Amino acid sequence: MQTHFTPEQLADPDTAQSNQILRACVHCGFCTATCPTYQILGDELDSPRGRIYLIKDMLENNRVPDAKTVKHIDRCLSCLACMTTCPSGVHYMHLVDHARAYINERYKRPLGDRALRWMLARILPYPTRFRLALLGAKAARPFARLMPDARLRAMLEMAPKRIPPVSRNDDPQTHPARGTRRKRVALMTGCAQKALNTDINDATIRLLTRLGCDVVVARGAGCCGALVHHMGKTSESHAAAAQNIRAWGAEMDADGLDAIVINTSGCGTTVKDYGHMFREDPLAEQAARISSITMDISELLMQLDMPESAPRSQVVAYHAACSLQHGQQIKTYPKDLLRRAGFTVTEPAESHLCCGSAGTYNLMQPEISQQLKARKVKALEARAPDIIAAGNIGCMMQIGSGTHIPIVHTVELLDWATGGPLPPALADMPNRAAGA
Ligand code: SF4
Ligand code: SF4
């Protein structure tokens, strides 16, 4: 695609990068076939190619973003299915990140929208605040239908029925390896996940220590910054990321780390991008060092050569989170590991399509999100599985709110199959006995 930026515009590193990305696009339109919003809305402006044109026009003309452009960029899930499909290697993620930051700086959103974004940015990344908000939402849930705004209704309806107590496993400490130590890894315990579901980190720690890892929960590490990054709030996302870079950097310098392991793939995609996010920052080198050893939990488990278990009777439908399959291009490891643990693994049709969770998308764009959820649940239920497994808490909450089939994190099943307890979410499953 031809672009027409001036030398002055290209002096800005973000614009120079977007120029390169735009020039790689040959407007072939292959990406439209796998874009969830185009599939649902059928509008070219809700496809990757349409959004690329809107972003090009906005950036080239130094335009104050208009409501139409913002609407179509806001509707993008950042699922990155378009990046998997694109034959020309267009880095849509960095382009839309730039567009979102540009919009955040220059566009004045309606008051309700601003208030909602302000509230989400101040609550979700902070586990204690989020836990209190969840308790409030749980109490207000019966009145959800009375809410005048669809987004407020969605928030109340998404509140889980059970809010777990704080897990002390998530406090800064080192969980020692059982037996001979093979690796020393830092576990990112996250932010929203700690308030929504403590079983995932507990299972991860049990599994990794059983496989010979010292598991460090680093003091000072917290939210990866992704939730606000996707709102275009660059200074807030960089502040959160810088805190992690310093916390994990201190651990690397003190006792060394073989990996930073992440069990929420949305966060993993962002931490792997820290090197790029900080490329013009004094923390650039440290950020690149952190990104270079960051792994999804499934990557680390493949390295650790998790032992094979006896076959089990349960059929597991594996839901591939977009951030894992498109953001990190990890497609086979979770399924390989589940098979190695003895489960029969099945996959839904259209497994490349997003479930509609996408960070805060299900709260900000509830209508589109609900349609994607219904489509995903239907495809998963068509496989008649005993269990649904996913590698991202956002997908688990989204899909879990639309089906009675129990949904767990992949690590909970791997932990169970290798000697851990039955995942609490499976307590009512009929054929839950090991190997039954
Ligand atoms: S598939 Fe790639 S090159 Fe083709 S229109 Fe989409 S982004 Fe552009
Ligand atoms: S990130 Fe997802 S929703 Fe956004 S343009 Fe790409 S495929 Fe479509």
C-alpha cells in the first residue's frame, strides 16, 4: 500500500513504524475471512483491511479522530486472527496499538464512555479493588436488568457466583522444587485472575514444583499492563510494565531465572512484547531481556518433558485462546500436553474465532461479544465434551457464563493427571474419578 507521510511525521518512531506496517499491506482482503467482527457485522470497515484504511487516513492527515473511525477501531477485538491469516506479514497488533494510543490522546469520548474506561482502568488491574468490586457486583446482580446501560448490565451479569478467598500462594515467595531442582522460574500471578480464580495459580505451582522447578513469585510484580494498553492508555500500561521489568530483573540479577512463566495467555502476549513497547525507553535492554525468557506455561511444560499418564475416560474440548494461538502462535502444545496426560482431546469448529472475551471487550462491546460467545459455546457443546479447557482466564469466564459444561484451565487438568487434586470446578462432574 502506498503511503504519504511527510519527513516530519516520520521523525516520530511510532508513525515510522506504522508507515512500515501499512506499506506491507497489499489489500488482498484474505484477513477478512477470519475476522470475527467482519463475520458478524459484514461491514468492510469492521474488517482488518477496512480498519487499516481508517488508521492510514487518520495518521497520514494528522486528523483528530472522528466518531466513525473510533467506532470501528473500538469494535476490533485485538484477537489477531488477521495476523495469522495475512500472507504479507502485516503486524496489525502494533498498528492498532498505535491507533488506540493516538485516539486516546486526541479524541474526546462521550462522558459515559470516559467514566466507564476510567473506572475499569482503576479497578481491574488491582486485585483488592477488583475483589471488592466483584462482591458489590454479586450483590447487585439480581438488579442487573434495571440498569439503563447495556455495558453496566454486562458487568453485573459477568460477576461470578463464587468469589474465592485470597490465595497466600500468590504472595511474594519462592515455592521450592520437589526433589532435584531442574529450573528456577518466576510465575506471573497476574491481577484480575487472582481475584477471579485462585485454582489456576495453585495448580501451576503444584505442577511446576512437582516437575522440579523452584517457582518464584517476585516482590513488586503485578498487572502486565495489557488491560489498559488495549484502551490506548500508554502511560499507565508502561508504568505497570516497568514495575514488572524491575521486579523480574532484580530476580534475574540476584539468583537467576530460567524463565518467566505465564498462565494467562493475554498477559503472555503483552509481556513478550515488552521489548518492543520499551524500544525507545531507557529500560529497553532490560525489557528485551525479560521478553526473551517469557514463556507460556505450555511452552515450559514441553521443555520439562511432562511424563505420560494412563488414558482417562474424559473428553476435553480445547478452546484455543486468541492470545495463545494468534498472539503467541502456540497451537499444538496445550493439546499435546492434554493427550500426554491421558485425556481425549477434541476441538470445536471455527476454532480460530474469538469467544468475544478479549480483555475488557465483553464489558465495552456487550452486543458483539454476546454473539461471539453464543457461537463459540454452540461449537464447543456440539462436541459433547465432559470438560472444556482453555489457557486464559478471560475465555474461561466468558465461555463459562454460557454453558453448563465445566470449564477449567489446561494446567488444572495436567496437575490433576500428574498427582494433584481434582480441579474444584469438576467437583460435580459425573465421571470425575481418575481414569474412570
Ligand atoms: S491479508 Fe494482510 S495484506 Fe491482505 S488486506 Fe489483510 S492485512 Fe492487508
Ligand atoms: S484483531 Fe481480530 S477483530 Fe481486530 S481486525 Fe484483526 S481479526 Fe478483526
